[in-house]
Amino acid sequence: MTPNVCVDREEIDEGKEAKDMDKDTEGVAMTGNTFLFTFGNMEMTSCSETRDKYTCISRNSRRGLHKTVIVTHRCCHGYTREASGCTRVEMRSMADTLQEIGATDFLTLAKATGLVDRLDRNLTIFVPTNEALQDFNAALDIENELDVDMDRGLNEVFYEHRRRREASKQDMVMAHMAPGIHYASDLKDEQVLKSVMEDSTLRINTYATSPPTATVNCARLAQVDQHTTHGVVHTISTVLHPVTSSLAQLITADPQFSILAKLMEQANLIGQLGDDGQLTLFAPTDAAFNSLPASTLEALLENNACLDAVMKNHLLPNVICSAAVQGKARTVNLLDSYLLLERTEDDELLVGGEEGTKVLARDIVATNGVMHVIDSPILPLEAQPVLEVLQSRNLTQFLSLLETAGMLDELAGLTDVTVFAPSNKAIDDLPEDVKERLLTDPVKLRDILNYHVAAPSLQASDIENNHIAKTRTEHPLRINLYSRSPLLAGLGGGRGVRVTAGCSRVSVLDQRACGAVVHIVERLLALPKESVMNHIQDNDRFSIFTKMLKDTGMDETLRGEGPFTVLAPSDHVFRTLPEAELNHVLENVELQRDLVQQHVLQEHVCCAGINPNTWLFMDYKRPLSGSTLHLRRSSFGHIMAGRARITHCSAPSHNGLVHTVNQLLVDVHPNARSQDQQGIFSPNFSAAHFLNG
């Protein structure tokens, strides 16, 4: 047994607590792992070391019964770790220790409230400095002066809020105490301790500032681990208030937050503010909301599409105390958007950068997080009307078409939609006759524009390959993801993936608006045909290929669900064959079936998703029959499928695509394959060879 080293052993049966024990080793370098397997048994031990303790966690599984054993070695109470081992420190009573470290005002308060006898029990006390208590009393004096002043300033909300939360002095003293001994090395981020005061909690937070910061109920820990005969003392920078209310209770009980409470309830967030958790709420007062333009506030109160975004912009999924902000800091809110926090040279806190809102009252701690009172709502970009977002992206041609179709007000009134907005170039590139027909046919124009609007709102993170979006027409819109390079595909952030909508490349993703998400496409989307078979048979250039599909029964397949990509040879391609060779094919159904299946891919391959042919990317596709095809863009800019060139890329049908190719893509006849045979219709394959085959 090592001198002056105490060993704590804790056993936990199978259950939630056992699963949570992994948290004990977070952020600690593992110094040893042991695995032991015997028949029906398994034991795993992991050990970690910090400056103050050595911990081993063993997880045992014996005949289906699971147990976790935690063994902690540390210097006994009254000893600190030095290079030579555990060295004794001189200890005094809790009262004498408070006197010695200069926390005399807190000691006086404990005596005045009759709590000094409690100091002789095993306790952890987070004790405010004399200066902290003096600052607290000065603030109370100012509040009392404001009570007499009938013409109070803008900060009255803050003072009234604090005054209503003012507890008895005895409760306040007990709110600084936690039963048991909790050394600094035992305190973990988001750990919640019960205080001596009934129902009041103490929340620990740690922040990777420079130097690192630890807080209890948002008060900074200044000095730690001051041993006493009956516990340990940690010195903190500010006075703690009792914490007994959730964030929801704080705002619903305070009339100065009546608008905020109503909006949170309408946005279905009031429940989250009342649940257990770890949140930060930037809380605008009623006066702050009333500073908004009347139309903006009215729209929010009417529960418009912006409400969800506006409310989530005020909530963080973690606890950010003001002590965590040193200079400038960024954090993520419930919109998955960054909020910039800044502490100025005058110790003011700003949210949203230099032009952002000011924090009037900071660090109001709740049982499930912290609240900061702010002087104006934080309106995110997501709260901008969709027409303003289109204007900000300079999509003037699209806006002009919407105006021509009489759809501006209609689009502005939609909620929870996705807009695939064509760029100015996409519209400029339209042939003049096509553009003229659209401008003179409002019904057709409305159909096409409604095909660019889908529901619900769809962000890039929601998209999977072959996602079918429901548009405002009867036509679905297929969205595809294409890997741009296997070496980039795993990098994330969209760098290795190209997105298409209706086979138009999406150049800009996730422009958020009020009730909408805007993606910019580089081609005006065309209304799709019912199926690839409809596309083929409606085009006179594919009459021979159409006959083959019908003769072989493949036409029914190509009316199915798909998706398909048909590499369709035109009549011109077939007529370049010797007449006898072509006639032989047209008379042989089995040969036709093999031929057409070698021109059908059972996937959706947009031309916009085909990559250049480089050593980084070799994209092979397998048709329904025959050998794989190498799809690529040549160094001359041509789109190739095997040896054939794709001369025309089609707009999508409901179940796929029809691309035109300038050669037949044919493997050897299935009944005449041998090692030395060439593919039928290849340049060196003679009609005699084919007929004899």
C-alpha cells in the first residue's frame, strides 16, 4: 500500500449508468488497456492518469451479467501530490480556512444566517471572494435606489428580474454548498451537483479558453482544492443565486418576457426549454421585440414561416457562460448556423458581431442552462423573405419570369418549400424562340416555374441520390449526387460531390430564406415526359430503335419505375449498316433484345454528372446486357460512352433519361461468342462474318 494514497472502489451493475462511465475518461490520455477472455467471460480494463488521480475502469461480462468497477487512486484528503509522493498539507476547520483565505464576508454571512455549524460537515463550498460579495451588495443598493426612481431607465428589466429572483440570505449561502467532497479533478463539463439548498443545483462547465476556464453556475473558479478538516473550498469570482427554475419557467413567470414566451410556444420550443438539458437562451425582452418594425413583429406573432428560424437563432445546444467569451468567439445555434460572440474592451457582451445585439444581463442560470437578456432580437438570414434572397443573389431573370407569370406574391406566401432558382445565364442561354413562347404563354410559363418549386424545404444535408422531390406540378423532380473523384468523395463538405436537380447542375446550395431554401441551378428545368419509352417513341429519329423495343417487349420495361438511362442510337446510325446486316437484326428478336439491353443502364446518369477522364476518376457503368461502358468527358470536351459519343443529352423523364449516341454499343452475338470474335457492328466486323455467325 502506497503511503497516504486512498483507494476508492465503485461497482455499477448493468444499466444506463454503466454506459455513461465512458465519460470519466474523456479528454484523458489512456495509459494502459488490458483485455482478458475466458470461456463465457470477458473483462476489459482501461486506466488513465491525471495530475491528481489514477483511475482504472474494468468492464466485466460473466455469463451474460455485466458490471463496471471503477477504482481510483489519489492522495488522501489532507495530502497533495508532489514529485516525492503525497505530501501532507496543514488543515484547519472550514471557518478558519475561510478566514485565512480572505473570504471573511461569506463567513460573516454564514454566521449571520445561523449556518456556521453546517461548516463542520463534509462539504464542498464554492465561496465568493469579498470583492464579489461587495459588488453584489452594491448592485442591490442600486436596485433599491431605482425602486424610488419613478423614471427608470432601459435596464429596469434586468434589475426587476434579478430582484424577483432574490432569495433569502440563508438560501443564498446554502446554494454555494454541495454535500460531499468534490475535488477540481472530479469536476466535469456539464456535471450537475445538488446543493445543500433543497432543489437548487450547481452546474459545472469547462471551456478551452487560454488559459482554460472552469465555472460553477457561470461563476469562474479562481482557486481550487483548498483542503479543510471537513471538506474542500473552491474560490469563485461572483455570488451564486439559487437555481431552481428551468428556462421555460424563467420566461413564463416574468411578464417582461411575455412575447418571447408566446413565440417560443408557437414555435413548439417551450417544451424543450422546460426539459432537462444544457441550453443557452438569448432572451429579448418585450421592449426589445417592440423595437422591431411593426410589420415584422406582427408577422412573427401570426406564426409566419420565419418564426421557427428566428426562435432557433436565439438558442444554443450547449451552455455558454459569459466567462467563455474572451475577445471574439463563435458558437453554433439550433439552426446549425454560427453566432459570433464578442466581449469589448469595456466588458460589454455583443451577440452577432460589432453591429449585433447587446447583452443587458448575463449568466442567469437555470436548471437546464443559462439565459442572457438582450436588447434586440437576433434576426437570422433565414428570416429574410424568399424574394429578398433571390434579389440578393442577383437572380433578376428568374424574378422577371415570376413577375410575368404573376407569381411573385404567390411565391412570397409559400412556406416550407424548396426553390430551384435558375441563374441569369440559364435563362439567357435559352433559344430566342423558346423564350418568346414562354413569355407569350403564361399558362405554360406558370407550369415550368412551378416545377422549380418543391415541398418540403430540402437542405443539402437532407439529399440522398435519386431523391424525388414533390413539385407544385404533377411532375416529380429527381435529385442526384455524383462523386467528382473517389479521392475527394470522403472529404465531406460537398467538395467531392456534384448535385443535380432535373439533370441541371446545382451551383449554389442552401440559401436559406423565410419558409424556404433556395438552390441555384444552371439550366431552366423542363417538364418531364411520363417515361423514357414515351420520350423515345415520340421522337421520329428513334423509329427503328422504338420498333426493336416493342418487338422485344422491352418497351414495357422502360415504362416501369426505373431509373433508366437509355443510350439511344438514332435511325441514322442503323442506316449506316449494310442493308443485309440491318435486315438480319430486324428479323431476329433475340439479337434485338441483346442489342437494346446493351444500350440501357439501370441507373440515372445525367450528363452533368459525367466526369473528365483522368487517372483520378474512371467511371464504368454496366448495361442490362454486355460489357461495362466507360463514361467520361474526353480532353476535347466530348461526352463518351465506350467508343460512342453522346451527341445529345436529354432532359429527364419521370423514370430516367434518353441520351443520343452516334454509334451502336454492341458486344458479340450471344450465340456466337468466342475468344477471338469482335463485337457485332464494330468497324472491322464484316457483314459476311455477321451473317455466318
